[in-house]
Amino acid sequence: MSLFEVIYTPQAIGRLPQRDLSQHLAVVIDVFRATSTIATGLAHGAEAFFPIATVEEGLELKAKNPDVLLAGERGGEAPTGFDLGNSPRDFTPERIKGKRVFHTTTNGTQALVAVRGAHTVVTACWLNLAAVVKFLRAANRPTLLLCAGTGRAFAMEDATLASAILDALDIDHPARSIYRSIASRFPESLYETRNGRNLIRAKRTGDIEFCIQQDQFDLVPKLGPDGWIRI
């Protein structure tokens, strides 16, 4: 099995473009909610997602490509002029089947942009955990597990998923203990994370309930050389 490295914070992710990642496999994790939304959208028939860093870039791309949906959030809410926010529950087949999506979020898409130079980039969440684990078992590359975080802070829900991936792969890594330490209170403990509390305050408890479902989708979203994420 290849070497695994866990990147825990947005600050550390921001330094990744300075590294040569051309031989690395990068797994981007943003449980609440970007990577859960990407998996859900693709499972429900979206053609592809294009991760972008800024709201301004999204609005510019939308103006040039009006048939492409613009989705994402800042402060948890969809910015003015966006077609969709960042709730996976909004990405229904009726809304997104056959559509391409420009996607920008506070943390998740920033992580995706930061590792565009990696050999392979995929996204992971609880919804596609088993599929990602199967994909990683077949890979033979040094692997980065990127915990996208909350704002500029560490996010326990992302680290917990990274830990669960390591545990499923039987990797000897210090982060493996995170998942095991809360296994008796999983998934309830994820409601108590910073992002979980934020979503509860925003009356989006349903998003938490949706995102903590395990193995709902047998797919691995993968970033292509053209910048679009597909399955």
C-alpha cells in the first residue's frame, strides 16, 4: 500500500501548490458539504462539476455560459445570482440531470483548486466511502487525504472521514485513531462539530442527516485534465 499523508487544515492545503504533486493521488474531503454535494449531483445525473475559487469567477463564467448552473456558498448561503446553494438535498434529478455545474464554496472547492497539479484528484464523503476505499486499494501512489476544514479552521467531520478511510484500508497512521475514538457515538458526534452546529443554527439539520449516510452512491468523482469533475 502506498504512503498516506493527512492534510488537516486550510492553511496547509494553501501551501500545496508549492509542492510537486505530479505523482500523488489527492483525496479531497469536505463532508459538510461540498464533496457530499458533488457526489449527490453526479449520482443524480449531473454531467460534471467545475470547481472554482471565487464568487466573481463563478459569475463571470455564468455570464459566458448561461446554460451551465452556478452553485455554491459563502457563509453557508448561496450568493446573489447563483442558481443553487451547496445543499446536496437541492441537487435533485429534476434540477441537475444532464447539466454542468460551476461550483464554488468556502473550503471544498479551494482544496480542489489547490491540488489541480496532482496526478489524480478524487472527492470523498460518507455517501461514497466504500467506493473511494475500493478505488484507493487499487491505487499505487503516494496519497494525500485533504481535510478541507471550516473557514480557516480544522474540521473534525473531515478528519473523521479521513480516519475512517485509513481504518478501512488498515493503514498504520496516527489519524486512524480519530474514527475509532468516536465509533461508539458515530454518527451522532458529527452534529457536535463546528460545522454541524453551524448547520443546526441555520436550520439545515436535514443536510447533516443527508451527509452522514454511508455508502449511498457507488461512484468516485474524479477531476479531469480539463478541470471538470466527472464519474
